[in-house]
Amino acid sequence: MSTVRITLYSRPGCHLCEAMRDVAVAVARERGATFEEVDVDEDPVVAALYDLEVPVLCVNGTKAFSIRVTPKLLRQRLAAEGR
């Protein structure tokens, strides 16, 4: 079974991004998933995709959450991925 990838699209100084990061990092550690954070302002293509939705959390490359996530919801999403 492959490792689940969690990617957070965020921007510096965003308090919603910080809250989502805290949840994502904790649940990734708990579930053995990988975590990556991408600054949307560093890539014009990513900025065009997610600019007004930041923060965006993707699981295995698919958008799963925008703006807010709870540990329970993220755990449920990861369970759906087979973890």
C-alpha cells in the first residue's frame, strides 16, 4: 500500500492556513502520511487554481478541503484512501 500524500496550498501570514497546517501535520504524523506545503504565490498556475480558496488541502493530488478542516474530517478522508 502506498503512502498517502497530503498537500497544503497556503500563503504566508494566513491564519486559516496556519490552523489547517496544524491539523494536517498532526493527522499526517498520526496516520503515517506525507505532508508537503506549497506557497500558492510562488507559482502562477497554482495561484490561478486556488487563489481565493486558500488554504486548500489535497489528498493524493485531489482537492479535499478548502478554508477549514477538522482532525475528524481529515481522518475520515484518509480512511477513504485506504489508510
